[in-house]
Amino acid sequence: MSIRKNRLKISEILQKGTTVPATQVMGWVRTKRESKAGLAFVEINDGSCFENLQLVLTMADAGLTDIISQLYPGTSLQAAGKLVTSQGGRQAVEMQVESIEILGSADPHAYPIGKQKMSYEYLREYTHLRPRTNTFGALARLRDMMAQSIHEFFHQRGFIWVHTPIITANDCEGAGKAFQVTTLDLAKLAASGKAPDFEKDFFGEPVNLTVSGQLEGEAYALSLGDIYTFGPTFRAENSNTSRHLAEFWMVEPEMAFADLEDDMELAEAFLKHLCRAALEKCPREMEFFRERVEPNAIARLEEIASKPFVRLSYTEAVERLKSSDEKFQYPVEWGSDLQSEHERWLTEKVFQGPVILTDYPKAIKAFYMKVNDDNRTVRAMDVLVPHIGEIIGGAQREDRLDVLTSRIQEMGLSPESLKWYLDLRRFGGVPHAGFGLGFERLIQFVSGMGNIRDVIPFPRTPGHAGI
Ligand code: ATP
Ligand code: MN
């Protein structure tokens, strides 16, 4: 017999109201309160939506008295009864309980998720239980909705979702350090004092976890036109910042027959679509983030959805930074990479909104970006947003075989191992462009959460890969 047959989710109950004659709910206790009038009010949540459902129990009811005394935060239960218009609860409806059964008890002295305000640092010790809190439940639903909206955006425009490999022999772009993957016995190897023989390794050569699906994505774009990838990427950067993870999800569209202008247009339309989606599809969660996390959360998204993004060259940005009175921790010089503090100054202080910076010095960008006629800059673009800084990095790709080959050599990479990539220019190369959006930075931006460790269920950072 199915145990969920007669069950309604709280989200369904709140939609249908008291029109449902009698039903069964299941969930976890959030709070319990006993009134002098002999009633117990138990709020439960089942994860289906932000709201709790209030259960009303009559303490004198012989069947309930004993159970009421065993209900603590974290206890799971199933209850059946009548849905009635709520007298004092926070929702329009509440349940007058006729029968109740505990599914799993929770020791009130040991349960780490209390009613008191818990810090994000504290909750990181309990990544397996933090989804029981309002904040992390809301973030999980927001992540899901944003992922759906990403697929929706590209699907509507005829982009094909391509699944690029996780394990790869490309050390793509020198974009941060890659995690090596091996089945060689490292302890034995160390004891022998010998150098590793990669011919004996699983793939017969050194391989790593992917830092980006872009290069493989380009291969499909140059056959299918418009594609995107959406999957996990890995970077062993030893940077303990509030915007970097060792494992994060990236969305990478790639378009054939496109230049940097087309790339910027796509990026802007994409971010606008996602801001609107958050407002329309997660209104209750966004309201919560506005109240509890970032007072500007909603206004900011509305503004981004409606205002054109500022476009500015890297060179102009550097001039503005150099002539400003602001005290920066890192100095700015033409040719150096912008730090988060610079990016935030531009978006928060100068333009008060998203800024697309273009035409970066070629020395600080990857080998595959199209070199400009000045031979100093490349057709790169980064989208910067307030609160985060860089959220998107993209470029028009170098489509000239000779220029690309010499760039590969200049950067100390091997043209031999990138032969397949060069083939894409050798056989029917076309102008093409794309970008990468860090999914967690997007969630950070939309929710206003300060630390990237709190917008992915199980964060991986230097020294931390436990649950
Ligand atoms: P940053 O300069 O911020 O370290 P990057 O220039 O190395 O980023 P790209 O290689 O351009 O990043 O990657 C594309 C996007 O992926 C970035 O715009 C960002 O949104 C995201 N991203 C990059 N590195 C990380 C990371 N370690 N953790 C989370 N997101 C990341
Ligand atoms: Mn970048």
C-alpha cells in the first residue's frame, strides 16, 4: 500500500484551501506551543514550499495527549484531519488533527537546528541538516528554479544542451589549477621514489577534472550552431574567498556565426531573463531574502531586468579607477587583472548597475580569445554586477588558424595536444563566441547571500570536502 496516496503537500493544501474535505500531511515539526485553553499548536514544514502548516490538537483528546508530549523540533510525523479557516495561524488554513503518528523522533537535547538565530558558519558544520531551515530551504528552491529557467531560456532560443566530459586530457585554459585524476597508487609510488609512469595510469596519459566545458562546446557549436553546456567544473585554486569554490556549476553557451556584440547581447538578455524568473517564480523566497538577507534584493533585480547594461572598454575602466579618489587595497595598472574591489567600485559606486567590460589585455586572458587589430587586446567581455563583481566571462574566439597556433605557442601550450581544437579552424572555421556564467555566483547575486559556501548544498573549498 502506498503511504503517500492520500497525502497532500503543504504547497497543494495552501493552493486548494479549505475546499479539500479531509486529508493527510507529513512533515517535520518546526515549533510547538501549548495554550491555556487546552490546545496544542504544532507548525510543520514538508519542504514543498516556504510556508508551514499549523496543526491544532486538542490536548484532552485521549488519542493525542501522549503523542503531543513527544513532539519536538525535528520530529517527523504524519497527521490526518480537517482543513479549516485559520483563527490565528500565519496561513489562511490550518488542520484540526484527528489522528497523528510519529514517523521519526528527534532528541531535543541533541538536535542541532534550534529556533534561535544560528550563524551561517555554525550551519556549515551541519550541511546535511541546514536544508531544514528557512534560509537553506529557500535557497534550494531558488537554485532549482534558476536551473529550470536557464534551460527554458536556451530551449526557447533553439540552443542545444550538450553534455561535455568531466574527465579530460585538456588543461583547457590555464584557468586556475586542475585536479589531477589518477588510479596510480600514490603511496607505493612515493615509497619507490620513482617518477609516475602515466602510460600505466588508467587513461595512459595524465588527465584532470574539467575546468570548463568550453573547448568541447566549441566543437559542437561548429556543427550545430547554438549550444550550451551546464554542469560541474573544478578548480584547485587555493583562494579562500567568498566567491570561489573548488567545485562549482557553470553554464557555457557557444554560438557559431556570432561576434562579441552578439555575445554581449546574449549575456544581457540571459541575465535579465533570470532576474525576471526569480521575481516571478520564487516570489515568496525573494520576499524572505529581502526581509532577512539583503534589503535591496527585489529592487535590484527589478532594476536589472529593465535597465540597459553599461558597456565600457577595459582601458576606459582602468583610467576611471586610476583617477578616482577611492583607496584600493590593490593598485590598478593597465595590464593587470581587475580585483573584486575594483569591479565592485565600478558597479556599485560609478554605474550602480551591471557593467560589461570589453577588450582586455591579451596577456591576462586565455589563448583562444580573438586578438584585436591593436595586437595588445582581445575580444573578451566580462559582465560585472554589484555585490559580486565578475559573474560572466566570455569572448569572441580566435578563428584564424595561424594566429591561434602562434597564441598557443606563446602561452607555452602544446599545439599537438590541441590538434583537434585547431581542426575546428582548419575545416570550415567561422566567427564564433560564447561565455561562462558561474551558477553559484548567480544564486549569490539573486539571493544577496554573502558567502558562496552557502548557496551550494555541499561546498568544496580548500581543506573541506566532507559532507
Ligand atoms: P575570477 O576572476 O572571479 O576568479 P575567472 O576569470 O577565473 O573568475 P572564468 O574562467 O572566466 O573565471 O569562468 C567563468 C565564470 O565562472 C566566472 O565569471 C565566474 O562566474 C565563475 N567562476 C570562476 N571561478 C569560480 C570559482 N572558483 N567558484 C565559483 N565560480 C567561479
Ligand atoms: Mn573571467
